Amino acid sequence: MRDVITIPLNGEESLIIASDNSGAIGMKEHDHVQVSYETVAYYSFRVAVMECIAAGGKPFSVVLHNFCGNDSWGNLVKGIEKGFVELDLQDVSITGSTESNFHLQQSAIGLVVLGKQPAAEMTEPHFSNHFKFAIIGSPLVGNEVVEFPHKVVPLSIFKEISNLKDVIIWPVGSKGILMELNMMFPAIEFTKEMLETNLDVLKSSGPSTCFIIAFNRHLEDEIIQLAADYFHSLKVNS
């Protein structure tokens, strides 16, 4: 089951709601990870928008909940807009609110991405022995995201691959590759021993620094070309 809510609006489309939050990451003295607020918002937006798009949604609005202080708002918006540019998203509104009455000791934000999906376009994925699998990007968390940016799959590549037909895309978050694979196909109970890859399938992928893709064999060369060095083969022994 995806980390989204799908609400039918009418007979033609549905509303897709995806969200993310971030805590103790920012520029306050007691934050565990010290990065700019532009970076904080970019990666939080990244998680929510990848979930929205993977579920078939076309983003049209972002709601930002800011607990970092008034001065951070502009940079948080810049981080979201950076994601817009990578995904070539236009006419996406940004709204939200800032907690300005009280000062928190650590940074925190919440972010919601709203998207619309053609009503009959998305169905729940079903496992097939004919699928091939891969991980695009590498699982990173905390300071690793800043230290190894070359291992974080760009949103532009995510968009290109998500536009392919006959693929299933599933962003990997803090639960790790193995857990996300089990969420993709809940009828099968995968174990670590059933997976062959050069990545740690139990490690958190933090702000969705990688994603799982299931695809038909005839697409493999095209996907490898699009993903380049971010491509990691995943063999699933069911």
C-alpha cells in the first residue's frame, strides 16, 4: 500500500494526497543534522512529490507547515521551487503557515503535496515472475545525504522513468528496500535472503534517495540508459 490517500472527486479524476515531515534537521543549535533550510524543504518535498507521482498523481499544490521561524520561510520555499525546476512542474501553488508565537529548540517542517489522477489510470501492482527489478539511486540517511549527493537519484531521472509505460515505481523511505518491496506486493512475504543486490536492503533511504522499479524485460536497456550510474540491479527470488 502506498503512503498516499486517494479520494475520488468525480467520475473522471481522484485527489492524491502525499506528505512528509522533517525534525531536528536545519540550522538551529540543537539540530542533529546541520543544513540550510532550502535543503530541508527540498528533500521533504522530494519525498512527498515522489509518492504523489508514483501513485499516478499530477501535482498542483504544496502545503508547508513551518516550525523553523519566520526568517526561514523564504529559503524553505526556494527548496520546494528547486524541486519544481527538476520536475519541470509549472502552475503549482505553495501555501502554508508558520509557528511564530513560540520558538522551538529544533527545526521542524511538515509538507503535503496534492495531485490529481485520472480515475481509472492507477491500479494496485501485482507481482509477476516476468518482472525484472532494479534500485535507482542508493539508500542514504542523515548526513550521508549531504556527503554523497552523487548517489542521490535526481528528480529529473525519477520523472523520466515514471513516464515510461509498463513500469511500477515505488520510492524507498526510512523503512528500507526490503520493507518497501513487501508493501509493493503484500501478497508475498519477501525476506532479505530472497534479494540479490549490491545495496543494503535493510538500510533507511531517508528522503527517498532511491526508488524500486519493476519492469518488463524489453525496457531494461532503456531504463539502464536513463538511470546511468544510479542503476542497481535487484534480483528477486520468489
